Amino acid sequence: MNKYLCSTDEVHKDRVRLVTENFQDNQTINDMSTLFSALSDPTRLKILLALEKAELCGCDLCAITGITKSAVSHQMRILKLTKLVKCRRQGKQIFFSLSDQHVVELLKAALEHVKEEQR
């Protein structure tokens, strides 16, 4: 017997109906999956946590993460595609920051959850 599965085949139709009536569409679920995938990489997570503290340029991110400019560029492309970061150009430099307060809240919630499990 699997401890994570029911030992019967009883479906609670009222609960299933309640969930499925207002369930997210497949595109939204796929977009969320892509977002969480972007958050699952330790280097990208380190970048996001750094950007929570300050707006930083690519060179700053190289110094913080210990990776090359090329690697930072690759990570920033993914973070930008998932709308987790935004950028602005100032002369020859590109500065990055978190896209909005939702990203800050995601990071805070994840950190709080991890710290809670460590207690």
C-alpha cells in the first residue's frame, strides 16, 4: 500500500466540482510552471535575491555570483523572458532590477517558508 494514495476509489464530487469550476486554464498553469522553473536555478535565485537589495549592473552581478559576463547575460535573458526582472541602459551599462512588488513577495514568501522548515 502506498502511503500517499487513497486505499479506495471514492471521488468527492462536490470538492472536485468546487475546484474545477474556478480552476486556472492550461496556459496560465504553463506560464506559472515556467516562472517556477526560472526560480529553481540557484544562480538565478542568487541574482534575484541580490536585485532585491539594489539595482545592479551586469558587472556587479558577475562580482556577486562569481560567473562570467556571458553567463550573467544568459541568466538575465531567462529572468527577463519570465518577467522577473527589468532593465535600463545608462551609457554603456545596463542596470537590472526586479520587475515589481510581486517578485519581491515571491522571494520573501520562499525565504520565509525555507526558514520556517529549518526551525
